[in-house]
Amino acid sequence: MIDQATKNKIASCKALQGKTIADIIGSERFGKNLAAYIAEQREARKAAIASYNAMKKAGGAFGLKLPAHPIDDTMKWTVEQFAVEYLAVIGRVSKRPASVRRYVEQLAQQAYNVTVAQIVCEEFPELTTVFFPAQNGQN
């Protein structure tokens, strides 16, 4: 939970003043953060597919199918396409299936939160331990 003093600092962050959600989503920093999350998800899915294929080749997957995942629909999207879809999802105009919308929203929201935290921490370095405790040896 974030205390009131921290909320006040976030609200007073000069770098966020006048910025819209779309401005932040359109930023290079957001794109880099989103790209990192997407790459991590793609690698995890590729590992799951490779594991399934190895099990299938060994005969251990008889009658089993690899469960579908929303990432399957987004694997070929660019970061920009993902960001545009995120704007459509939060604007409630996306025509994608609900599972894909939820996946896009969850993944892009993580990138958005990290982006805002990074911007705030540039102005208020003392908040780094609040937003990024693992970077300070606390795992």
C-alpha cells in the first residue's frame, strides 16, 4: 500500500503534469518496457511449446493438446500494434476476444505502471525503494 505522502509526490511529479495516458503509452520508455514484457512472455510460450513438442515426440503427450493461450493471437504483433490495442482495450473499443483483451490489458498495464514509476523516481529518487524494492537487494 502506498502512503499519502507518496501519493502526494506522485501527484506533484512535474514530468507527469499535463501528460495523458496516451502520451505515456506513446513514449519510447513505455515501448521499451512493453517490449521487455512481451519478449519475456514470448520466450515462456516458446519454451512451453518446445516442452510439449518434446513430450509429444517421446510419446508422452498421446491424446493431449497444448492449451491455447491469448499470446498465441498476439505473437506476431509489434510493440506498436500491442500499444494501439492496449489503447483500444482501455478505451473499450477493442473487438478482440475477451481473453485477448484481458491479456493485453494485464501485460500493458504492467509496462505502464513501471513507466510511470520510473518517471516519478527520476524526480523523487527516494521513492525507488517503494516502487522497485528488488533493485535494492530485497527479494
